[in-house]
Amino acid sequence: MNLALSSSKILFSLTAVSFITLISVWILERFYSLAPCELCVYQRIPYLLIFFISGIATVGSRNQTARRLTCAISSILFLATASIGVYHLGAENNWWVTGCSASSGQIFSLDSIQSAISGEYQPACNEIQMRVFGISLAGYNVILGLTLASIFTFLSMRTVYWPQLNEKNHE
């Protein structure tokens, strides 16, 4: 078995990481009754985009430039989810107030009464529902996003992983 990295393996790992992340939060939501707040949902969007673009590039493209660009775009999307995670951490720790943070005074409106009656519960963004080893899920998203952005930025910059490009450089 060839364990050397190739563009196909890099793109497959992008697809797998985003899929595993999305499935993990779905399991937490469905089986552990952790309702996502507004910022939690926003943090999932980059993973969903990465899943689709890397999946399409893995299956549909043999062009090494397109595959490398997919890797670089995914790095930017990982930075985006990490940035949203930092903003979410700030809301959780009351460093700043967001539009989805619970305020000290209750504001009653027809919309808030209707959502309370219908049973649609969406927690405030400053309510931490789960901590693991003292770190909230938003904190883990920051760690994961920055780590993956670093790894895939490094991989997208190395021509050794993109054979077609590597051949052009040696001609």
C-alpha cells in the first residue's frame, strides 16, 4: 500500500474531515439534544462548502491546478470557520454582545411569544451547552479550523503533491 501523499489523498482527506465534523455535530444535536445557536450554524457552513467542493474535485477533476486551488480555498474556509469560532467564543465569555446573545432584560414580541409556544428552542449564543476538558465546542472549532488551515495551506504550497505542476517546474 502506497502511503505517500497524493492530490487525490489530500482532497479525500478534506472531504472526510468536513464530513466527520458535520456528522459529529449532527450526532450531538440529535442524540444528545444539544440545540445549535445561530453562530453554531454559521460555523458549519464552511465545512459544508469544503465537503462539496473537495468531493467534486476528488471525483471530477484530474487537473492538478484545480485540485491545488480547491486545497487553497479549503484553507481559507477553515480560517473562516475558525474566525466565526473566535467570535462565538467572545460571545460565550461575554467579551462582547452579539445579536443572538441573551440580554439581561427580556424583550417580548409577537415573534418571541410564537416561537416559545411552538416549542422551537434556539439557545442564545452566550449559553455554553457543553464543555470538554474546560473548552467549549466553539473553542474546539477554533483549534480544529486553525490546525486544518495550517496543514492544508502547507500542502497546497508544496509542489511535490501536485505532479502536473511539479513536471512543469522541471522542464
